[in-house]
Amino acid sequence: MNNKYVKKYNNVYLNIGKNVKRFRSERGWIQQDLADKCEGVTRAKISKIENAYEDYMLSTLLEVCNALDKSLEDISKEY
């Protein structure tokens, strides 16, 4: 983790990352498949989201939600 917000809100970023990975895996997608369905999002960014490695813009998260057909609530929930 290289960002003060990721450290401060670690549990939120970890939940989001875990859920993105789970929802992606449920579809049988690799990270590149998800990135390809998101405008302006790279495979490396998907990896960083899933691993709670860095802060990201809300628009990036919305692209991911849209590609996974999930809401922000679904993505951020603790399951």
C-alpha cells in the first residue's frame, strides 16, 4: 500500500478488492477480460484494485461496477 487513504480506509479497500476479484472470478474472467470491458482501465489497475494497493478514482470504480453488473453497494459490502 503506497497511499495514505488506502492505509486509513484499509478495510474498505480490502473489501472492494476482494469483491471485485470474487465477482470477476464468478464470471470466469481473468483480469484482462475485466479491463477490456472497462473504458480507460488497464489490467494493472484491476490488479491494484483487487490487491488494495493504491487509491483510485470513483469513475474507475464505476467502470468496474458497470462491467460486473454490480452496484457500488455490492462492490463495497463485507460478505
